[in-house]
Amino acid sequence: MTIVDKIYDKQPELSTCDQKIAHVILKNPIEVVDKTISELAEEAGVSLASISRFCKTLGLAGFHQLKIELARVSEEKAAQAVEKENFGGRLSEFVKDKEIELEKTFSQISQETCEKICGKLLHARAIQVIAEGNTYANAEDAVYKFSQIGLFAFSSASWETALAQTMNLQKEDVLLVFSNSGEAKSLLVQIDEAKKRGITVISLTNHENSPIAQKSDLHWRTVARPKVLMSEYYYSRLALVSAIEAMFILILKKEPKRLERIKFHELLMADKKI
């Protein structure tokens, strides 16, 4: 793992100050090799001490070692520069980032935690799936998949309606939470209501130390590799989609008979197809 990969990996856990430094470095790692610590601090809008602390966070002795590590990847970056000028090169970079997202998303969750999550979903009386913004599409995907295999799952794009639904949950139910940042205030309100009722809260976020993750009974950290194709792209659905797919498949593995429900559902929809 290069130092650039390490910064990407740690980015969701970094403080606001460290995020500023990381942004400058990831914008152009090669340029940072030629900067002084003062120049980097000025561009990031932080103090010299903040740069030193950032290096310590990465497990480095100091700024000089950071520059050495960045220099090691500069030769590789230079070799790829021509390729990145064309669309094919950019697609290759995109694919590499997606591979890293998936590898880290699935390598960081223990088998025990994964089994607990699937077990809670499998034996829940009802599953409410909540999300907001771009992540809500994932909630609908989860509801569709779980419903197909006979799990009573529901969601609502209206937060007011979703909150009312949460108020009707019982102890045998599960609140399944999707949040990129893990800091959505509206979702935290629903989690608090669920916790008051003794309801199991399962969350999937990009940040294991986020408020949502900390309040959850079970948490799965998904990984989104930022800055792909566009300079300010900090969100990816792929890891979350894959995690939902994994839960779906693992539940089917536990109870293969549920596959018949999918076949029956497809049969009912057959007339809609050409």
C-alpha cells in the first residue's frame, strides 16, 4: 500500500484539519514533494504543528518522511500521466479505485459481525430501512431484495413518514441505516427513537467512529474511494450496493428455500416482459 492509498483509506476518520491537508496532498501528490512544510501548511490553511500531527497520524516520523513516501509513487504517477490523458486511462483508474473499495469493504468486517447482521435481519418481525439524499436509492434496493425473499422490509422517501414508521417499530424489529457520512441528523433522530424502544439498530457507513456507527448495535464500514474522474467526487454507491447484495446472498445461503419466493415473484411479473 502506497502512502497515497493509506491517506485514502484513513480519510473518513480524519479530523477537519487533517482533511484539509489530505485534500491538498491528494489533489497532486507529486507537487507536494517539492513543497516546504510551510508551503503545504499555507495552502491547506493549517498550522505547521498540524502538518506534523497529520504525519504522525499516518505513522510517519515527520514531514520529510512524508515527502520520501510521496516521491516513491511519483515515478509511477509519471508513467501513468500519458495514459490518464485519454478516456481509457481514466476508466482504468476508475476500475482500480472500485476494486480497492470492494476489497476494503469486505476485508474489514469480521465473519462474526456479518453473521450477526444476517441473523438479525433473518429473524426480524419487520425491517425498516432508512437513508437520505443519494443514499436513499440503496434503501429501495434493499427493500426490494429483502421483500423478494420473504422478509418484511419497508422504507419511505419522506423523512416525516419514515419517522412515524420508526415510532411504530417493536422490539422484534430492526432499523437498518445507510449513511455515507454517518452524521445525518434526521437519521440520528430515528435511531434515538428506535433505541428507546429496544430495537436493534444496524448501520452501514463510511466512518466507524461516526455518531450513527457509535449508536448502532452492529456496524459495517463501507469504503468509498474519493476523487474518481471528477475532482470533487466524494461519494460512491458501489460498496453499499455490494454489501446489500452480500447480505441478500448470505441469507439465501442460510435458508435456500427462500429462493422459491424469488422464482414465484418473477413468475407473477412474467406478463410484464416481452
